[in-house]
Amino acid sequence: MTDPHAIQPSELDQLPDRDPEETAEWRASLDAVTEAAGPHRAAYLMRRTLERAEGLGLALPKLLETDYVNSIPTAAEPAVPGDEALEARITAWNRWNAAAMVTRGSKYGVGGHIATFASAAWLYETGFNHFFRGKEGDGSGDQLYIQGHASPGIYARAFLDGRLTEQHLDNFRQEVGGNGLPSYPHPRRLPWLWEFPTVSMGLGPISAIYQARFNRYLTSRGIKDVSQSHVWAFLGDGEMDEPESTTALTLAAREQLDNLTFVVNCNLQRLDGPVRANFKIVQELEAQFRGAGWNVIKTLWGSAWDELFRLDTTGALVRQLREVPDAQIQTYQTRDAAYIRQDFFGADPALAEMAKLLSDDKIIECFHLSRGGHESRKVYAAYRAALAHKGAPTVILAQTVKGHTLGEGFASKNANHQMKKLSVDEFKAMRDRLGLPIPDSAFADGQVPYAHPGADSPEVRYLQERRAALGGPAPARRVHPVAPLPAPADKAFTAFDKGSGSQSVATTMAFVRLVKDLVRDKETGRRWVPIVPDEARTFGMESLFPSLGIYSPKGQTYEPVDRDQLMYYKEAKNGQILNEGITEAGSMADFIAASSSYATHGEAMIPFYIFYSMFGWQRTADQMWQLADQLGRGFLIGATAGRTTLTGEGLQHADGHSPAIAATNPAALTYDPAFAYELAVIVKEGLRRMYGEAAPGEDQDVFYYLTVYNEPLPQPAKPSGLGIDEGIVKGLYRFNTAESAGLSVPANAPRIQLLGSGTAIHWALDAQRLLAEEWGVAADVWSATSWGELRRDAMEADAALLRGEERVPYVRQALQGAEGPVLAVSDYMRQVPDQIAQWVEQDYTSLGTDGFGLSDTREAARRHFGVDAQSIAVAALAQLARRGEVKASAVKEAREKYGL
């Protein structure tokens, strides 16, 4: 008979066993324990053995899950410094005012959320009183990513602190007219308070990771020592379902970001119901974070559970807590003691015996109220342990009750995320529950009052003293007064004025060359932050590797395979380039951290993030809105741009729409430059506007989106004459006329204006020659560097007219007096050039690359979309024919001649 416990060959791995007899003894011991004491005891011993092995640093796989208990035993919890009673009073005032604010606003139908802060109040209050470093102390303070739905509680605390008034609270979600409070953390709307926008769920976690990483980057490069700054990210357990929430966990562990702590509010509920109804979200998250290399601290049960755990001599309680699914835990929260006795304790004889020793009140206290995230002592212990842990980031999984203290109608109810108000009777019950001195007479006309203990009360004095000791109020955003960055020497920009002669140069290469010169600038060069998602060689940036280095906290621990080459792959602790691997989301998070460093750390950095244009706005547009909301500054570079220019790559790589998406973002200045000298002018202007001396009334909190192309073409010299730079910046200037191009056209030839952007201007120039030489038509060619900026200016002119101010849109000024119709063309869908149509006085039409991309040569793709030179020529003749300026037969003749 085969021994079921014998080692089977299929179980053997490649490691030799130098002492099979000893191995057999260990296996026999496990068998004996299992048979004598049962599988639970055997499992217990194995877990403790593995934990000991981990503690000794033995090379074994880590335990991914621990028991469903607190990581820090009660006996190991440190005493909370300060006055816990006062802190409890402060938290009670905040709970009240947060609920009152949302309830009072509900009569206007503006919405709001009450239950989230109710569950997380102690997670924030403990941090504000003991851990979160403010901006007025040394360094930059801590960075706080506040969970978006908890904003009413943060406003309530700022009200208690004297930073907000009742008028502010009454204008929650009512911002028109000023003195309003935005619904969620929105730095653009409340820039003195909010530092990071977080309510687009999932973006807060990834941004926090890259912010912590960027802090290390600044320190390593010697820009500023921010090693004392700590990043705290407050997240929901339901939010962790977002892919961005966990996509960068391994980066944080790999780079040992012990300056980062995630606090996950595990109230077991998402927006519509349980997060993991039939499972356990805490255990799932623990395994996920441990597997990624994080330090995990579970803060699950409050002190009322201590007695139950002391009574659990068999481990039955721990087993039952591990096995009961989350949705049933929520059900216990709403049921009476009899139900809990039967359903929870009745599942095991040992638990049934334990229950006999517990009063109904004790059971209700444990299952209804006592959670680790609701006790300052538990939270304080977790935060202190997180800061003490070195070598890895920490996640604190804090169990709470959604809607805690709001009453039975809220706590753990599936619908509580959508519940916007409490009745007066519910508020009175809440007042009694919290022990607040609010008389019934304060509820005048059924209106719920705000409550404040007084500016000189012990609570407010304590709160302000604690914040003063920690470096000032929090959360807070501070834009430190810094001198404008000096403009780089003109030499870097004027290098493109003469053109490239007969040499063909892609605008992508021109941009890289420009940056290469700018990073050498003695004043501002070190402030450039090149960011690329593992495509540097595609964009010709490998020449920057040895000169700037790729940032790595470990430096270069290996000899690169290309070390003998001039442009070898160089990593360095003080490297300047952030090469993020294949992650546009991570690269954008890098960009956001760098772009707002002028506020976060008082150090203006100049990030440029270069990427496949197709994989920018289409893939990470939500982060670009986050960038705008965070008031970030810098250059986004959409490389390999256009629908037809990236030859052979096909539909998924063919960008025919990024400028259209970019146009929806009010903070994005979108340019589609055709020539290298245009790029130089735009970058120079961008540096002035974002980092230099801003003009009166000019918004510096913008970012630039530049499209550059991978098609090598001769770069022309910059035209001479006044207004060229102004036209490039404003979005349109006349590049040439038929006559200045040296074309021979009759004196009274029909005339048309060809507007082209980006690489399309080359097709327009070829069409200009065809029209002159083969059809006797004079065409003037204009470079439309920014359809979006032309539209923005025109809309501002329209708004000025409504105010009674006379103002003519720039596009109309530029084209004033230009003869003939206008034909606009780009390598994008027609919607892009059509942005300006209503403000052009001439007859206007456009050509574009609408539809899906495809794989082929550039020439074939352009013919397919009808934007090549011949197609432009036929479209121009058709416009002129409609006006009676050329014969209709010329259109047919041209179409046949060019095979269209």
C-alpha cells in the first residue's frame, strides 16, 4: 500500500536534499500534530514557523495572508500622547458639522456624501493631531492625498480651526459667485487648501506612489532635500478595484519607498453594496500588497474585542472571523444580539460556550461599534509603526463602519453612499450619541445648526497647538515665493532659424536637439525632467542616456551590454531622465508630480513627457484633467503624431484625434507645429509663460501639448518679417505666397488660401506648386500652428463683445484681406481645423483624416484619406469652381489626371 504521506517524485524540486532522514522527521512531526491535535493546530504551527523564518530573513516565500486580527497586539500599543478626551471632542464636532453641511445643502439638490467621513474620522484626526507635518515647518511638509468623498469632514475641521466660516460651509458645492467650497479636493478651485485632486478614483493611489518617488528623485539630484516629507494616501477599499490603484505597487516596493503610507479605509462597502460580498477584501488586499513587497498593518478590531480574544483558547473565534464573508459582517452590524449569537457563535461549539460568558450589550458593542479604525489608540499605533518601518512602503488596512455614529438608518446600509441628509430627530439622536452641547432651541425652523465650541475653547486651542507643533495647518497648499526662472540663452532657440538646408530632419529630432541644448543651460538645465515610457530610442533620445543618466535609486549595479558604445545605457542615483517602462499612466503620474513641484516643494521643475501621441490623450486623458486640476506646468510631447505619418503601424498607432481631445481641457495649450523653428518659438514662449515673468492677468497654471512627427523632411529657414513669432504663438501666420515661393501665375489668377498644420503643410506646399504650374491658380500657404489657440482667442473675443468691448478675433485679423476662399488641412480629423470655421470670414472648408487608421506607406495612406497634394489641389479647384472662378470641368479633369 502506498503511504499517502510519502514524498512523491512529482513533489520534488531541483534542490538536492542533503539529509533525507531529517526531512522525513519534519514531515512525520507535521503528520503527528495533524492526527493528534487536528488540522487547525497543525496549520497554526506552520504559520508561526513561517513567520519565524521570515523574521530570521530566511529565503522563503512570504506569508501572503495572516489571520483576521490586528497586526499590533493590544499589549504592544503605545500610549497616545496628548489629550485623548479632547481629541474625541474635536472629532465629534467635525462629525456633526460634516453631516450638517451636506444636509443643509441637500435642499438645493447639490448632493454630497456623509457616510465616508463618518467611517474615517479617526483615521484623519489621529494624523492631524500627531503625524501630518505642515508646510510652515522645515522642508516641504507631508503630502496628503485625501479620499475625495471625505471632503466634508476636512472642511468641518478647517471650520473648527477658523480657516472656514459658516458662509463657506453653506456654499458647499455652490461655487458660482465666490466663497464656495468645491465638492471634492480640487486645487484649481480651492488652491490654498487642496494640494492633490483625488476623487477620480484610482488616480490618487498611483499619484501618491510617484509623488513619493519624485521626492526621492529631488533629493538624489540635489535639487532639494525632502527626505523628511512623508506621503499619506487615504483610499477606499472599493477604490482598490481601479487598475491604477495597484498598478505601481511593485515600483514602490522595488524602490523601497518607506516615505509612503497607504491608509485603506476598509468599511467593506463600495458605492452600491459590499466590496467583496462573498469574500474578504481585507485578506485580498493583504495578499496583494504583501505579494508586491509592502509592509502590511491590519487594524481591524477595537478594544472591546480584547475580552473575546482572551476567551478564544481554541482558536475558534479567529477561524470564524477568517471564514465569515464581508457581507455577513455587515449584516451583523444591523442585527440584534440574538441573531449574532445564533449565526456567528452558533457555528462552532467552542464559540457557543464563549457566547454564554458574553452579555447582549457586549456582543452589540463588539459587532456594532468596535472597529480598529474608530479608536485613536489603534490608529496611532498603526501610524507610528508605519513611520518606523524602513525599507518598504506600508499599507494600513483599517476596518471601519460606513456611516459610523450617524445612526441605525445609516450604519452599514447598502444605500448609505447615496443618502444625503439626516432628519432633525436623527441629528438630535446623533447629538446625544456624540455628547455635544447643542440645545433643541438651536434647531430653528427645522434647520440643522452648525456647531462650534468657540475660538478660545479648549478644543480649538488644542487643535491649533497640535498643528503649530507639526508645522502649520493641514491640508494646505502653498506656492512659495520663488523668483522666475531666467530665460535660457537665445542661442538654443535661434539655432533652427536658418533651416536644415538639404538635410531632412523630423520635428521629433528637432525637439530632442532643442532639449539637449536647453539641459546644458547653466541656470535652468538641471531643472528639466525628461520623462519617457520606454520609447526613448524610438524618439532618438538615446544620446541623452550617457550625458543625463537614467534615474535609479540603486545606481547601476551591472555592466551595461553596450558600455563600449558612445550612447550606452547609463543608470545613476542622480540620473535626470525618468524612463518608466511601458506605463503611460506611471509616466503621467511622474509628470504631475514634477509639474506641480513649484508648489509642493517650492522648486520649479520643467518636465517634458514624450510619448506616442496615440497613447497619450486617448489612454490617460483623465490624468491630464488631474494635471490641470493640480495646476501643473510643463510640456507634453505627442511624438510620432498624425494619422498617416507613422508609416506601417496601423490603426492602433494612428493618431488622428489627440488635438481634438486636448481641446477639451481648458489648461492645455495645444500646438501642431510644422517646422523646427516653430517648435523653438513655442517652447521659448512656454518657458516664459509658465516659469518666467508672466504678463498681467496671464494664467501661468497651464501646460503645453506639442505634436511632433517622425517624418524626416527638409526644415525651411524662418521667414523674415514682423509678426512671425507672434503668429506662431497665437496660432497662424502666412508662410508664403505663390509669388514669394517663386511660382509663375497669371496677374489675375484665381487665388486661394491654404491653411496647414504640422506635417500637412508640406502637402499644402506641394499643392501650391501643382495649382500654379498646372492650373494657373495662385495659392498662399499659411502655417496654422494651433487651431485650439485660435479658437480660444476667438471665444474670448466673443465673450468680450457680450460685455460691450470691441475685439476682433486674431484669426480674423490675420486673414483680413486675404483673397479667395480658405481650405484648411491637417493630419487629423476635420473636426480639428474646423474649430475656427465660424470665425473665418472667407468661404471655409477643410480636409482631414476622419475614420480609422490603417497600415501602409505614407503616400498610400494620404491618398486613401484624401489629404495628399493632389487631393488638396482638386479640393481647391472645387472650391473655386463653386465660386465661378475656375471652370467646373477643371475639377473633373484634375480628378482624372491625378487618379482620384
